[in-house]
Amino acid sequence: MSTSESVQTEERRLTGEQVTDSIRELPPSAKLVAKVLEYNETLTQSQIADETLLPDRTVRYALNRLDEEGVVDSRFSFSDARKRLYTLDLE
């Protein structure tokens, strides 16, 4: 492993630690949503609600909190433009 590769790995690890620290301070609903996204990679808001058994409003709040911390990415669904797809951004 070259020096530049080890530096990049160290930077990535530090970012992962920062993500963990920011999630640790969030409410339990946001932690649950983050964990579900970690296992399922990409889900819509309604799929997250189904997986977590949380109300839609709580899932929306959790996603907003995760977005404020910069640990979740969202994009429009190509199959249904009314829906957004959410993924956890751990890098």
C-alpha cells in the first residue's frame, strides 16, 4: 500500500467516525432509519416506514434529521418521479 493510499484510507476512516458520531446524537427514530438504510441500501420513504413500522411522519422527521447531518442522500426515482429514493452516505 502506497503512502497516498494509506492517507486516503485514513481520511475515509475519519469520515466514517464522524458519521458515527453525528448519528449517535440523533433521536432513536433516525438511528433506526439509518440502520435500515445500511442493510437495505436504497429505499423510498414508504418502504422505510414499512420496514421500521414507524409512522410516515416520524420517518419524514428522521430523514430530515439525517439529511441535516449529511449522512443520507436522496434522488428522484426513475420509475416514479413522485417518489424519492434514500441511501445512507457513509463515505
